[in-house]
Amino acid sequence: MNDATETPSVRTMGKQLAELATVLLLAAAVTASGVWVTDAKHHARQLFIELERLNRDQDQLQIDWGRLQIEQSTWATHPRIESLARERLHLTNPADAQLVVVESPR
């Protein structure tokens, strides 16, 4: 009789241990997934911050590029080139007698 009374309690104890192990396993899985989600969100935020910094850098480079294009067009204007030719190279307009008109044959 003693064996018969112990068998159900051992089975109950084994079932409780299996349930406890399942609960602990599920708790560990929930905790691990929570840590993973937190890490993924942190990584996503870091990437977003980097993206915003790169966008600001791109905007600044676009502004600088526009300024450089304006500066280049300013430096390449005809009056400026003519002024530099007169000052640095001492070039002048030819006299009327030095001009030769060449007509193309028809």
C-alpha cells in the first residue's frame, strides 16, 4: 500500500517539475527576446542618427557645390578674362590697320 500512495505523488512531483522547467524555459525565451528587441531598437536608432548626420553632410556639400558653381561662373566671365589679359599679359586691342578681314569663298 505504501508503494501505491507514493506513485501518484512522484508522478505529480515529476509533472510539476516538467511544468516548472517549461515555465522557466518560456521565461528565459521571453527575457532573451526582450533583450534582442531592445538591442535591435538601439541599433536602429544609432543607424537613424548616422543617416541624419549623413543627410546634413549631403545638404552642406550641395550648398558648397552651388557656391563653387557660382564662383566658377563669376571667375569665367568675359569682362574678367579681358581684364586679366590686359593686366597680366599686357594685351591690347589691335589697331584698325592691324586688322585683316578674310572672306570665305562661296
